[in-house]
Amino acid sequence: MMLRSLVVAAAAAVAAADLAAERRYEAEPKVRMEPSVESFGGRNWEVLRRADAGDSVRLYFFLKHSDAELKDFEATLFDRADPRSANYGQWLSAAEVTERLAARPEAVDAVEELLRAYGAEEVDMNRERDVLRVELPAPIVEQLLHTELAVFSHKRFPEVRVVRAARAYHLPASVAEYVSFVGELVRLPRVDPPVRLSWFLKALAQPPPPASSCATCKPSRCPCRCRR
């Protein structure tokens, strides 16, 4: 009984802390992300409806790299690609590249804290340690990013539907300084026609071209159009 009470109390404390953090973020000044984006949607897409609680949204938070880190990394690459350098050909391993370009710990902590304040239970990081992935219900994403989400349907392939922002999105100033942009939120995917087996069967069923008689035919009447 005592153990159960402790668990309930701990859960309540965590919920209260998350609520307090959420209120703090709501009170912060907001920064518009990707300000160069002026239109939302695309010529091949149309808004089907407003996104609702039944729509799950997967987001990718791309974290910034400092200019100094990028310049240092670039200098290292040029040095090892220069035949005149003593380091020529000593290429970095995948682990070394990750170590040099991984996001700063404070950036990861800032984004994770924001996401957990809005109810995220699982926050994944990519292998290169500079992108955080989370999946949340659409209404939570709207509150988190101060935006409006819509379900877009492809005009040519109506069965293809995605959830994207219908207007600009924002982040609290204390988090925006660490985030380059949020992926899978603004840009709509390219949709190619599905490859159907019937198309191949139809092509195989086409009769072969007439046999060529190039040895005797006239150039202007050659069925294979070899233009002898």
C-alpha cells in the first residue's frame, strides 16, 4: 500500500513539473521558424480537413551546428585531402565524424525538455546525434509549435494523405536558438505514380516489330528505319 502511494505521488510530481514547464514555455517569447517559407501546401496538393486528435504526427528536430565547429571540420577535411599535408589520406572514421559534428549536449537537453513538457514519452536520436525524432497527436503539435495542422490530399492520387502545417510554426526562444528546422512539418513529399504489374504485362504483350529485310529493302521503306 505504501509503495503504491509512493508511485502515485511520484507520478503526480512528474505531471506537476511537466505542467509547470509547459506554462513556462507558453509564457516565453516565440521565434518564427523558417521565416523564408511564405506559402504552405503545393500545386499538387489540396487541404482535405483540419488535423485532429486521430492524426499522429512524426517530427524531426534538426539541431544546429556552430559555425566554428563546421569551419574546423571543413579545414580538417581539406587538410587530409591535400597531397602536400602530412595528414593526407588519413580519413576520419564514421565515429570520429559523429564525435565532431554531434549536437551540443545543451541543445539536446533543451529540445528534449520541451518535448517531454508536452507529453512526449519517447524521444529518439539519430546515429549522428544531431536529429531528434518524436511522434505526437496533432493537437499537441499545434500547441507545441503554435501552428495549425491540416491533412493534405494529393490531387492525382487522393489516397495519398499527409499531415503538414497550414501556416507558420514557432518555438520558444530558449529552444529556437538550438534548432535549425523541424522536418516533416512544412514540405510536402514528391509522389510518383505507382508501378503496376499490368503495365509490364501489357508491354510484353505488344507484337514484335516486323522483321527487317535491310539487305534488299529501299532506304525510304525500311521497316526497321535504319535509314541505310
